[in-house]
Amino acid sequence: MAQAQTVLAFDFGTRRIGVAVGETEVRLAHPLAEIVGEQSEPRFVAIAAVIAEWRPQHFKWQVADRVAT
């Protein structure tokens, strides 16, 4: 049987980034955090902190579609 591995998922938006954590063995994920802000540097510092805490084996990401108005 394969060992369970941690997956971190990021949903990148223009004002916030949603973060979820899951495990490959149970194939479920749950919301973990929301990173709020529009400036890049604080957002990436927060992402690095989440990665350092959870030490995932896999990453998934999604970038929100921008709609022109």
C-alpha cells in the first residue's frame, strides 16, 4: 500500500488566495487558509510559511479567470 502524501492546493485570485490541504490516501481536501492582499511580496511570504508548516509532497493550483469589463 502506498504511503499517504500531503497535497497543498492554491486558488490564486487578484485579491485573495485560497489554500486547501489534503491527503492522497483518503483523497479528500479541506480549506486551510485564505491569504488576503494584493501586493505580491506579503502573499508569497504567507505561501512560503504554509509550505514550511505542511511540507507537502504535491502541489495543485488554479488561477482565477479574469473577466474584462
